[in-house]
Amino acid sequence: MKNKNIFNKKYFELTGCVHNHSEYSFDSQVKLSKIIIAAKKNELDYLTINDHHTMVAREDDAVKKENDLFIIIGAEINDPQKNNHFLVFNTNEIIQGKEAREYIQRYAESDAICFAAHPFEKRASKRFRKYIWTDKKNDDFDGIEIWNYLSEWLGKLNPILNGIFFILFPSLFVKKPLREALDYWDELNNAGKRRSAIGSVDAHSEKIVKFGIKLEFLTHKILFRSIRTNVLIPEEAQIDQQNILKALKNGNSYIVNYKVGNPYDFYAGIASSKDDSAIFGEELSFTENMYFYFRLPKIARVKLYRNGKKIASKLDEKGRFEIKQKGNYRLEIYRFGYGWIFTNNIYII
């Protein structure tokens, strides 16, 4: 957790990994105590556990005894066809055997905080099925998972052609979010629905057995060094699970690929000459002399998007873009062709 000063406003910045699986999920057998140790070694401030159709991890002794790391227990829900995967938090209800529209509507009518998971998967090999979002109009959720490490990695894996390289050097092949996911997210925001974006690892700790030898790869320890969602919480607010979830819901956050670089000196936001300012997820009234400022620890390609369209680009470590009209503004930042930082929108009204 770091203190961050942005336009003379002070925030706590917490870094964390969303969408992890533990021993309580039917498709994973990883002890929660091991996951917590790996998270601490990677200096995470929070992590979420989204086992399939269960929240029993809440009763795990390792979770109950943990005082330094915020562990947020949710669940991952899907329909009978195993599509429309849905991350749910802030609820005790596990809905099974229902079609997506039914459970999404029911969670929307409650206090649950929910995100559409890996909605646009691709596959290079027919050996691996896709788990997709089947109805784009079914959008009554708080946000969308625009970047999922495991989903992107698996989407390019072809065991016959490239399997060994993908296992040995997985992060070389996880380059950036699918444009389809970014376009869908922009489409929702352009319609005035203000959906936030998260990035996740979807960590299970994968295993293969060859010649009696068990090889574990894509472990939590490895994936915790990759895609994270960093949240910004006002200094005057309590640092707790509810405010972390609130920041994720509202989009007071940005997505980082830590394999590309640590964003230790990063800040960005929009400010005007009237001393009004906004960070990700916030809105600001349009005036003259308004700029989107950014500062980075390293030189990178910074692209400014308005309503989902790229309108400007700079290769620099700090700078600003002039804001000339109303719209939804966000940054995509790249280094060496790899996606590094993706911010949530700032809404200029």
C-alpha cells in the first residue's frame, strides 16, 4: 500500500490480483495458505478468491487468521452450458443451474458487486473449449474483465506447435487485452452505462504429468507477478474490503501488467484551470484549458482514447493531452509492444 498525491488530493493505492481459485474449487486443488504466502511474497495488498459456485473459503483458518492481506471471498457463477462466467462479491447467495439472464438480474437487484469474466475468449486449438459471454445485451453488471491472463495464454496455446514454449515462457505470449473486450467495454460506456474494467489472473495452478513426473506451471506465485488491478482509495476513507470493492465497482482503478514494469511512479488524471480535477472512475464538467496529465517511471507509448477511439499518442514518461470536448477518456500505455497500463474512464460531462 502506497500513499499517492494526485492534484493535491491524497489517496491510498493498493495493488492486488483479482480472480483466483483455491482448494475449494472443483477444478483446482491449491491450499489457501500457499496462495496467501505467495501473495505476501509478491507484496500484494489484496486478492480475491472466486471458486466455482462456492464461498466456503470464508471459513478457511488461513483466511480467518490473516491480518495483513485483504482477502475478499466471492464466487464464480456460470450457466448450465458453462458459459457466461460471472464474478460475484458482496453476497452470500450462490445461484446454480440458472440461465445467465436469471442470475445476473437477481444479483443486480441485490447489493452484490459483479463482473463479467473473460467474455470474448479465443482458442488456437480445438482441444480447449471457450467460455464466452453469449448475449452482449445481458449487461446488468458493474464491470467487465477486459484482461484475463489465463484466458489469453490458453487462447494462443497449441500443444503440438508451441506447448513447451508456452509452459516455459508464458508471459511472452500474454501481450494485451483482446480488442473485442475493449470494444464491448467502450460500447457500454458510450451508452452511458458506466461500466468499470478489471484485469485478472484467473490463477488455478495448472499441472501436467509426463512419464510419471508432475509439472506445475502458471502457479499463483508466478501469476501474482503479472496482471493486477490497482485501486485508489481517498485518504479519508477506511481501508477495508468494502472500499476496495467500491473502488473496483466505480472504476477508481487501473490495470497493470507487472511483467512489463512496476508502475511505482505512475499517476494520471484530468485537471482544469479552475483547479477541478478527477481520477479514474470520476466525472468532471467540461471547461476550457482542460488536460489529461500522466507521469510514468519509464518512457512508454501513451495512447489517449475518447469514447473508444484513439485520438492522440505520445512516446514519453510524462506529459499531457488537451481535452477539447466532452466524452469518456482513458489511457492505454504500451512498452515494447506489450500492454502495460490500462486506465478506467474519466467522464467529462
